[in-house]
Amino acid sequence: MSRSKDSGEKSRAASDLFTDLYPGLAGWCRRLVDDDGTAHEIASEAFTRLWGHWTSVREPRGFLYVTAANLVRDHWRKMDRERRAIRQVSAEVERAAHHDGADASVSVRMLVRSLPERLRTPVLLYYYADLPIREIAQLTRRKEGTVKSDLHAARELLRAGLGGHLDHAH
């Protein structure tokens, strides 16, 4: 019976900790990432990681904030990579549009999202994460030639979505 009591006390302590710290942690994350959904994802992930180390963490509040800070940093890096990739592709679209007089307002992000997953994944890894084809092949468990072919097919679909105004890049 003492085992059940210990488990109940730990569960209550975890619940109390969540009630006490989650709102502040989520608010802190919100100020850093400027997006409610992302802030709650980060705060929730920090708590999930805390629960995974519950018996070995001496200072849960510190653990949560350090974990959340690392997750925020990862989010910022991801956003920077995405912004660079969008700027690169958008600049190509604008150059082509300027050259051909076409409309460059097409959302590249929406076009990438519309790609079939087998093509979208290599595009995201190659253009947004700057991974080499060899590494993409390993991560996706495909041959390098298949990755190259998928990138080519994706570029063709993106080019069609942009009205044929995408130069070969990267």
C-alpha cells in the first residue's frame, strides 16, 4: 500500500508543479517566439522531457526553463533556415518575374507544402536544412540518384506552380 501512496504523492506533486509552472513557462516562451501555438508546444515539450527525467531532476523549475530555452533556440534556428530558403527561392522567382514580367507574389511556402510528401521531404532537407544529397539519401533511406530525381521532379512541379519561372538553383 505504501507503494501506491508514493505513486499518488509523486503524481500529485507533478500535477501541482504543472499547475504552478506551466502558465509562466508558456507565457515566457510566448514572449520569445511570438506565437501562442509554438509557445505551448515548447512548454509542453519541456514538461514531457521533465517527466522523462522526473526521478533524477533536483530542480524542476530550472530544468524546465533551460529545456524550454534550448527548444526556443532550436525554433529560432529552424525559422532562420526557413527564412533563408524562402528568400533564396523568392529572389529567384522575382528575378524570373522581373525578366519575364510575371507576378512574383505566389507563395513559395504554399507550393512546397502542396508537393507530395516523397518530394516535399527532400526539398525541405536540401533547401531549408542545407543538407547534402548524400545525407538526405541516408536519412530517407533512398539512393542518392533517387533523391536527385525527386529534387528534379519537385523543381519541375514548383516551376509549373510558379508559371515556369524557376531557375535551376542550389
